[in-house]
Amino acid sequence: MVFFAAMFIVTAAVWSSGAIPMIMTHIPTPNPHDLLQSNAVISATSVTLSQVLSNVPFVSLYHYVMINNGFSSDNVAQWMMLAAASTISGNLTILAAASNVIIIQASDSKGIKAFTFFEFLKIGSIVTVVNLLVFYFFIALLGH
């Protein structure tokens, strides 16, 4: 729980420092009027930045970016894409989701070697890509 709380403290500090808006200037801006483009940008950004910030703190920051770019309650498909992509991004690496880190720590404390970073990445990359494609096309079909 301390680890999870600390992630939000760090995330708030990163937001307050102005680093996120600076980082976002180097990332394509999602267009709320173009479902396919916005979902592609939201997906790529979610998977990429969740590897650094972890998925839940990423969403707590990125929703501000979406609101500042004109996303509203009318953009249900894009909000669903954010939820889906940020959730499955936790499957890519151990660091992308706090639950992964907790599992590794718990197994290590019991003397069990669960898996390495690269073992997780090898399987996680397949799972993440397949899930991302399924969600992208499913949400795109339902969003039109």
C-alpha cells in the first residue's frame, strides 16, 4: 500500500513540476473528432507512458490531457480506449502495474523466483499486442 501511495505522490509531483505538459509536446495530440486517430494515439501513449509511470498513475495524469484537448462525455469510445489500453499496458512489463511489482516482491520474500523482467516481457509483449488490437477494433466498431 505504501508503494501504491508513493506512486501517486510522485505522479502529483511530476504533474506539478510541469514535466508532463513538456513531455506531451513530443507526443501526438489525440483529436476528439477523429475516433481512429485518437484511439491510436491514446493506445500508444497509454502503453508507452504506463511503462514509466505505471498504469493507474498514468491515467490520473492523462485524463487531464484529454480534457484539455476537448474530450468530453460525448467521447465514450475514447474514454473506453483509455481504460482498456492503460489496463492492458500492465501486461507488457513488470513495472507497468503495481500489482506486478507486488507479486514479484511477495514471491521474493518467500524465496520463490517467479520470473525475470525479460521473461515477463517476452510473454507480456504478445499478450499486450493481441489485446490492444482486439480492444482497438472492437471499440472502433462500436464507436461508429
